[in-house]
Amino acid sequence: MGETFKKAGVVGWPIEQSKSPIIHGHWLEQNGISGSYEKIAIEPANFEKDIQSLIADGYRGCNVTIPHKEAALAMADVVSDRAKAIGASNTLVFKDDKIHADNTDGVGFISNLKQLAPKWDAKLGPALVLGAGGAARAIIYSLLQEGAPSVVIANRTQAKAQTLADFFGDHVTAITMDDVGNVLADTQTLVNTTSLGMVGQPDLVLDISALPKTALVTDIVYNPLETDLLKQAKSLGLMTVDGIGMLLHQAVPGFEAWFGTRPTVDDVLREKVLSA
């Protein structure tokens, strides 16, 4: 296979559920690149040792998923500003005898909105983010970077949301889910980053009828593709964006770094991932 064969993958524990090989496999084939991208199961206790083994085996890098995102950041030699700000890494690049860590979740989130809702502008008004986990952290960072004047984090436990608000500073505040109704009228971007509404999870019970008609509603859940939250938003005539595009767009920077070609997110890829 020689030196021209390029290897990358996705590491996690568990890893069987990952759709990343479908995405990268499609791009490898589409661009005629000699390479591979595979699922690699790594137990938490073996993370650093197994990453070093991938480097020794000639891998160019890997995506990182649960539960390794913090560990990936900690072992990197070079960390991007956004990965540092988010506190986690989902993309490692092995280059020049160094491990480079990046976080592309926020980039994926924003790119998805810009592709599917070109009229959306973060600067139009406050954002409301439901949930205070790892995905919320990346999304809040990216919304602030895009110029959102303020972000409200709503979480079941306010303490967790407050910790995140304190991390980001003055323009971010925390409330409980019970208080969401009090801020909807001022919200221009509503984002669900929780697993509520996903297949096998409890429903997200929320009346969003107080949102302005100019608001955009997006859900990072993509199974089902149209969640009850998005159905409600559509029935109110609001802009909506589903969650599958974030998964597709976050994969772009890693692919480009490992395989040397910037891929495109198109309908063929969307359908391939959704039907898998």
C-alpha cells in the first residue's frame, strides 16, 4: 500500500454507533483518495497508550468521541484556541512528531445553520441554549464568536448551567428549564443540545409559542430527524434546522487535515448517513 495510503479513524468507548466512517468513506471515494477511516474502540484506561500506537502505525489522526474528549485535549502538544476555550477535543492530527488538538463541534454547528438557514444571523438577538453538557459548551462558544449579544443556558439543574455561564463570563447567564418561558420572547436563536426528544429518551416538553416570528429553532438530535421541537417550530412558521448537518460539517476540518482535500457536505452525503 506504500506511503501514499492515508489512515485515520474515530476512537471512543463504545464506538459501534458512530456514523463517522460513512461520512469519511463517502469523501474518500468521491475524491479518489487512497486511504481508510475506521472505528477504533479504546478503553479509557488505555487511551494515551493506544493513541501512541496509532501514531506508531502511521495514522494521520483521528476523531475523538465520548468519553475521551477531555483526555485528548490533555495529551496534545498543540491546542487550537477553540479547543482550549471549549475544554475538549474531538479532532486530533498527528503531524511533525506532535499531537495537534482541535474542536470542530462549534464549526459544524454554525456551518449547518449557514447552509440550511442562510438568512440566520447570530447578531440579531439573544440565544437560548437548552442543556449544559459538552455539546452546549462548543455551541455557546461558537454563538458568541458569531456575535450573539448574549446567551442564556437553561438546564434541569441550574448549578451546572451556572458553572458554564461563569466559564464564559458576562454575556452568558443561567436559568432552570422551568424559567424558559420568561426568556422566549427575547430569543432569536433556540438550540436544544440535550438528548430529550431522541429515540429512546424522554420527550422535550416545551411550549415555544412565545418566540418571535424571526427566531430560528435548531435541535442537535438527529434521530428522529424532525423532533417534536422542530415540528412545533414549523407549525409556528419559524425557521428550523435539523441536527444531522452538524455531524457532517464537524467532520470537514479533520478530513482536510488528514487527507489533504477539503470535502463538501451535500444532499447525497446527508441521505447516505440518514439511511445507514
